[in-house]
Amino acid sequence: MTLKLYVDRMSQACREVIIFCKVNGIDFEEVRIDLSKRQQLSPEYREINPIQQIPAIVDGSFKLSESHAILRYLTCAYPGIADHWYPADLYKRAKVESMLDWHRTTFPRGPGSYFFYAVFASAVGRPLNAKAAARTEKNLIAALAKIESVWLQKKGRFLLGSNQPSIADLSLACEVMQLEGLDEKEHERILGPFKRVLKWLDDTKNAMAPHFEEVQSTVSKAKEKLQKQRNAAGSNTTQSGRKPVLHSKI
Ligand SMILES: N[C@@H](CCC(=O)N[C@@H](CS)C(=O)NCC(=O)O)C(=O)O
């Protein structure tokens, strides 16, 4: 039975799962759960994931939610996945786990909120919020500084000094690349100072070409579409019809 992915490509947690499957040749069916229509709250989806968030997978009779758990599961459940994604070596795997845990405990508290308030909200029909974005921006900058100075090392192109990407690179790159929803000036202001992070994002994209860019392109397409809608409306209104408090192009 084909693996089913319950996803919306607007979500970074979903993109990482889709990219992983594509890069590793895992056959899957993509079932769209449209966040802008709140489909994650439907009774049908509650049967798949009672937490009512995406992503979730169904593999035969097995259901699983939480993107990192899904990535770990896929590396073990499907044959032929290269070791660098989730190393069998105890010490290397422990380092990948440490990276994944840092990501999950650091980003939702601050940096992830910045993405939501400054970039993502209007794409799912919610208002952007400049005050909240400003409040959380310093957390984002602090997290980027940690990636630059701690997790990326002088040796190796990927996190933890590796020469090949792990699931931690894939997941964190999808998270940071939500910033592509910002207009160019804002993107440069936030990410410009982090040269090592920028190079790592490029290396990650290239290592997973063409799938990373193809899946990630949902963010830039949504940005262009919303910008066109605003230009056509010729007004200062957001997708949701409210007055914006922050100008993002997504
Ligand atoms: N820790 C979860 C986070 C999942 C999550 O926050 N999903 C968001 C989309 S990125 C969602 O479903 N939001 C809708 C909601 O919470 O109602 C994971 O990594 O899978």
C-alpha cells in the first residue's frame, strides 16, 4: 500500500517530509490538507492525527505525526536510505538527535513565531502582526547566530561538520528558508550577515536538487500571488481584507 503524506506545502514541517521522500525515491501519495481552509480541523483528518496538525503519514495501518518522528521513521522503515541521513553510529546519531532537539525546542518559541507573524500568517488567511514580529525577531537572530557559530563548523559543508546532509540539515533548512517569503530587502537585512548560514542553505539545496527547490517554490509562488492580489486591489488591504500592520510579500 502506498505511503500517504497529509501535507500542505505552505508548511515547512510538511515540505521536509515531501523532500525527503522525493530525494530518496520513496513512492507516496500526497493528500493536501489545506491550512487556509482549516482542513486540519476536520473530523476526517482528526481520525488521521488527533493533534490536528500537519504533517502526518499513514503507512499501511500505521499512523504517525510530528515531522521529526516521521523523518526518523522513514529512514528506518524504507530500505536503501543512505546512512548519512540518520547515521547508525551511536555517537553520530546522538549528535543528529541533539541538533533536531535544539531545532524543535528553539524555533517554535521565538524564531518560528517570527516566521508566522512576518511571513506566513497572510498565506493562511490570518493577519500579519508587526509588533509580534518585532518582538520575536531578536530570537530569530540569536538562533541564526547559534547556527552560524556552533552548529556549522569550519570543516564539512553541513551541520555538525558533516560532508553530507542528515535529516537535521533538511529540517532546519526548510525552517530557515521560510524567510524566502519576505521581500528581498528584509531577507537581506535578516540573513545577509550570516554568510555561513547562506552557504549552508545553498549547499543543502544543491545536495537535494532538483527536489528541494521544486517543493520550496510553493513559498515564492504564494508570495508572488499575494503581491499580485494586493497590487490589483490597489489598496492597503491584506488577503484577509484587514489593514496590514506589516508589509510582507507572502
Ligand atoms: N511539531 C510539529 C509541528 C506541526 C505544526 O505546527 N504544524 C502546523 C503547520 S507548520 C499546523 O498544522 N498548524 C495548524 C494548527 O496548528 O492548527 C511537527 O514538527 O510536525
